Amino acid sequence: MSKKSYVIKMRDSMFNHIVINDFASIVKGRRSVRNYDETIKISKEEISEIISEASLAPSSANMQPWRVVVVDTPEGKEKLRPLVRFNTLQNDTSSAMLLIIFGDTQSYLYVKEIYNIAVEQGKMPAKVRDSQLETILSMYPTLPKEIKVEVAKVDSSIFTMQLMLVAHAHGYDTNPTGSNSLIKAAAA
Ligand SMILES: Cc1cc2nc3c(=O)[nH]c(=O)nc-3n(C[C@H](O)[C@H](O)[C@H](O)COP(=O)(O)O)c2cc1C
């Protein structure tokens, strides 16, 4: 499926599984939980919805540089285990581990596609797209690596926060963990 048809499909199937729709309860209720009810299995469809809803988060030039790897099989979690050594309880008991890659420093490669979708959906005039693309594509590729990493980290952190709030609105608990070894995990 192309990114375009995926985006359209996911936008059609958002907010179908929300169980808490009260802002204060969502913000107050989100707490880091380390030990989960192993009988709960979140469907792939709902995980996709949670990621799509979290992806409504703002990002620099709307480039959405976060990349998410979902690990929800016993085999995948077994591979992950040695890389999350202080957080094995979460790995073993959770329905899914979401590895959020902080983030794609070449996300400008997708910016045309993202802006074309915005124009097709009537959310951005074609003229604005063209001038924005000119600015973005002449600037971002030339930025030093450290700045690209910084931009991707900020955007991915905002996405991660939104993801945890969205998951809570779906009735699920989460626990953010940060680890350099997860970079290796994503490739495992
Ligand atoms: C970047 C980051 C890394 C974290 N790493 C871990 C971790 O490795 N293990 C863990 O159990 N909690 C981790 N936490 C969760 C914090 O301990 C938790 O957010 C904090 O104690 C506040 O509790 P709350 O999330 O319930 O409000 C991390 C949180 C953040 C933001």
C-alpha cells in the first residue's frame, strides 16, 4: 500500500476505540506502569489507530520524522529482552513494545508526498505547498547532521508524549523508557 492510500485509510479509521474522552482524566490518569495484565492483547488494528492518532502531533515543517517498530510477538520480545535489561518486566508482560526511533533525519524525502496529500484533502492551497516545498527542500538537506538529529528528536519526543496520552484514552497504560540499545533493537 502506498503511503498516500495508507494515510487516507488510517484517517478514515481514527478515534473508533476511545474509552476515555475527558482531557483532565486522560492527563491525570496517564502514569508509568511497569507490570501489565498479560491477558490483554491489543489488536494490530487498534495499535495502528493509536499510532495514527498520535501522528496528528505537530512536527517541524510537518515532516513527521518518527518511525515506530511494533514488537508484539513472543519471538520479537525474546529478541528485545537483552536490549531492555532494566525494563524486562514491561517487555514480558505488555501487549506490545513500541520502539520509537528518534527519528528519521532524512524525513524531508517524504515532505512532497505529505504536502500533496494536504492539498488533495483541501487543507493547503497548492500555492502554499509550492512555496513551502521550495523553502524546506532548499534548507533541510543542507543542515548539519547535529541539527537534523536535534529536530528529529524534538519532533519524536512530542509524538511520544501524544502517543502515551492517546493510548490512555484507549484505556491502556504505558511506560516511556529511553535507551541507546534500542537503536540496536530496531535493527534486530
Ligand atoms: C525519557 C524517559 C526515560 C524513562 N526511562 C524509564 C525506564 O528506563 N524505566 C522505567 O521504569 N521508567 C522510565 N521512565 C519513566 C519515569 O520514571 C516516569 O515518567 C516518572 O517517574 C514520572 O512518573 P509518571 O510517568 O507515572 O508520571 C522514563 C521516562 C522518560 C521521560
